[in-house]
Amino acid sequence: MNHLRLFPGRFAAMESRKRARSLKIETVAVHGGDQHDPGHGAIFPPITTATSFVQPNLGEEGRFAYSRCGNPTRNAYETAIADLEGGCWATATASGMAATALALELLRPGQHILVMRGLYGGTHRLFEKVRSFSMNLHFTFLDLNDVKSVCDQIREDTGMIWVETPTNPLLALVDIPRLVEAVAAARQGKGERILICADNTFATAWNQQPLKMGVDIVMLSASKYIGGHSDMTGGALVTADKTLADRLGALAKSVGAIASPFEAYLALRGMKTLAVRMERHCGNAQRLAEFLSQHPQISEVHYPGLPSHPQHSLCKKQMRTGGAVVTVRLKGASSGGETDLDVMKRFFSKLRIWVLAESLGGVESMINHSATMSHGSMTKEQRAEVGVYDTTLRLSVGIEDVTDLIDDLNEALKS
């Protein structure tokens, strides 16, 4: 009998890391991490809601002591998501924004961060309206593909580079290996290391694995494709660096923005079908993007899987597919007295399958009105600078029959 089955915990997790490196991601999504149940051998880890755990004796702490610091259900999920992203450690947080906020705790007050321009509005809000005041952090937004500009903008106090690829909602990509190489060369022998953190929410590990391309930390909003069913909220940070893992582990315990056992259970359950869902999501998205690119009522289509996308070649090199999100810009109001928002309201009123909703990544197809939802915290001028307008729509393509999805959109567009 494998002795690791008798002594779960650290040794089983170490063995899991080694095993996962040799398995395909479709298999890791199902079997990754330390998911065994030492109590009853349940095929799926049970939900352990206890806040405290009995200690064998004074000074003899068991594997778990207090649920903020460690929980059996959360541990099963954390070790699984670490395997999925190709890391050695992960922490599950209460939301994707909580994970982003935790990553910023690695910095000292007053430090400088380079940020991919056109990223998610909620991240922009956290950076500009919260951490610029609470930690006096300084943010420079730029195109991270312009590595010369990136290197020119690096300062003595630059502590982090925040990558989002694809960006939300216009699906711009960042050439991760090129960025990593350029930053390493620019920083060589010039002080402390600059951490590179990549938001991998849109792509997921099924499409790309930034840790294997050289980034230090991956951030995920697990509420999206990891959970996959629009029924849980959570986030995660993953790293392959043991020193960073120790630092983040101490911060996670101190800050305490943890995922609950039930949320961890739902995320792990959803993760098991990630590969089959993403294959369907992305296949549908490709078909939908091709249809919309020829539609007379659409003025712009953003989708890296289309040859017309300016970074299509990078998509083919760095990602498995173009992803599961398609962003479009409808033609606006043409008659006197009607506004673009009037056009949007009429369009949404005709939809029967697609739903108007915040978020993305569920099995159902959802449309986000970027100007009032994902980027509602930005001013109209700020939105225009990154290419988000009142007629910009982010389509989270679900797993329904693609012809039904196309027909539903087409009927609404006719209005």
C-alpha cells in the first residue's frame, strides 16, 4: 500500500505536485491536488465546516488547528488549483478582488506598479481609488507589449507588474514570455526583484499557464470558469516559487480573506469539468465571432481567435484557443432623438436565450453591458481611452447549441 495514503498532508501534496507535472491538464482538472478523505474514503472531499480542530496534546498541533489558517475542504481545492496552474502552492480567497488585494500586500507602501492598460474595471478601481490611498501605491497604465516603454518606465521603487491577458473586455493579449525576458534583463543587477502577476481568469489554465511562461503569481477569479455554474464567489493566488508561497501564506493567515468551505467545495466540483466546458465554450465562441464579424449591425468584433485580430499570431502561439469571450460594438443610434442606450435597451428586450447579467464564465450565455457593468466605476472619458463605449457588449459564450445562440442574437440585432 502507498504509505502516502496512510499519512496525508504535506507528503501527499508533494507527491501530487510531481504527479501533476506528468499528466495532461484534462486529467489534472479531475484528479489534481490532495483530494482524498482520510476519514471515510469519500470519492469527493466532504464539506468540513468546523472552525476549530482538536489538538492531540499541548504543543502537538495537528494538521489543522483553526479554519482561517487551514481547512480540509479548502486544502483539497487549493492543492488542486495549484496543480492545475502548474504551481507548488495556492490560497483560495473570498473573491477575485480579495485575491488581487492580497497580492498587493506583498508590496511596501509607496511602491510603483506597471499595469496592462485596458484591464478589468474592478481592478482599476481597486488600484486607483483604494490602494493608491490606503498604501500610497503608484500605478502606471501602459501597453505591456511595448517592452521598451516597459523598461523605460521601471523605477527604483517598481515592485510589481500586473498582467491581464486577455484583457477585459477588449481581449488584448500580452506576450508573456517576451515581457518576462525583457523585465529580467532590465532588472539584472539593479536591486530587488520585480514581481510579475498575471490575471488568468479569462483564459484559465486550460488555455494558457502563465507560471510556466515565467510569471511569479497567477490570480484567478474562481467565480468565473473554475466554478463555472454562476453559483459561487471566490478567487485564488497560485505560485511556483516556494519563497513567495511562504510570504503569501503568512499574509493570507494574517489578512484572513479566505474562501469558505462551501465555496471551496463548489469551486473544486466545478473545476472537475473545466476542460470539457472550456472546449465547448471556446468552440462556440469561435463560431459566434465568425458570424458577428460579418453582421451588418456590428461595427467591431474583438476575438483573438479571428485572423482579423491584431494579435491572432500571438494567440496561436500562447493560447490553445481564442477563449470563451467575444466582445462587440454595435452600431449606435442613427435616428434623431434616440440615444445609444435606447438602442441597447431595445436590443436586450428581444433576447430570449442570452441573459443580461454581471460576471461571466457560467454554462449559460451572458451579455455584459461594459459601460454600466464591468467598467461602470470609470468615467466616460476613461472608458473611451480604453475603447469601451455605450454600445460595447461583452459576450460570455455558454455551452448551449451554438445555432440557437446565433439565431437569438440575430433576431435581437434585427430590432
